[in-house]
Amino acid sequence: VWIGPVGKQHIADIRLVPDLENNRLEVVAYTGNPDLKVTAIANDGQTDVAKRDGKSDTPFYLPISNPRLWSPDDPFLYGLKLQLKDKKGNTVDEVSSYFGMRSIGMGKVDGVLRPLLNGEFVFHIGLLDQGYWPDGAFTAPTDEALLYDIELAKRAGFNVIRKHIKVEPQRWYHHCDKLGLMVWQDMPNLWE
């Protein structure tokens, strides 16, 4: 659990949706005040590659020219900075995040319906991860422990983890993004 002070005007949540067909990222910064301006700046780890202004609580698009696509073999992630600005143009909040340019879909390959990553069939080699811990049941004891299982799966040659009957903390999905593991998310089980 993290707790920290925020200003009266702040970015409470974000939604990022890659749109490969149009070489852009849909961005929504939720603030509860649609009159505020948001500046989105993407970088490739070394230089800024795109910048666009929009309004908070409203989708806007950040163009990504010649995007480097995320895949298990090349889990490239763009950095993202979102700046919330008041009516005078002053930055009142700033959030750092990341995104991968990727798409997930279904399509026929040689007459067989297949899962597609970035429009292409990638054979899924995966394992089932129930995510139980001997000393915390549903909660990993440390971030290092959470990362260890994902690294082990990657070293063993898997490109998918099927997360069974529970939802992990966002940190777990972050590690999968960084290491190049796709996730099949099962519906959580309520034992009812």
C-alpha cells in the first residue's frame, strides 16, 4: 500500500490504449475536471518521439510514427510523461508511466482461428500460475519474490503466463510487460 499527498488538481487515473492501425496511442487522464489541459510526451528511452495536448477526462491521441512493436522477443516499452496544466498553463501535477505499442486480436491463419499479436500469429508457450505464497496466501512477501516467478518463466522459454482465478497487483503485470510475457487473465474465482 502506498499513500502520498496530492494537490487539489491531480491526475487520479490514466487509460492508455495503443492503436496500431493508426500509429497512435489513445490517452485519457482522469482528473474530475474536464477544463484542465493535459500534455502527453512519449520517449523511446533516449529522446522524445511525440508530444500532444488534450483535455483531461477526454480521449486524445498521441501520434507514434514508425512504432517499435512490443513482443515477447522484443518487449520494448515507451516512456510517457503526462503533465496536468491549469488555465494559466502552469503544471499542477505530473505522472510518469509507460506503454507498449501492441495489439491483441483473433484471426484466421490457414483456415484456423488463432490469437494474433500485432496482427500475426505467435505460438503461445505458457504455464498456469496460481500466484499463491506459503507465507502470505494471495500476497507476495516482496517485489523481488513477485519478479522471481516471472523471470523463471521467461528463462524456461515461456512467452505466456495464464493467471489462474485471481488478479495480481499492477506491479506483477508491469514485470510481465518489461520481460516480454503475454498474460491470459482468468476470471477471478469467488468460490460461490
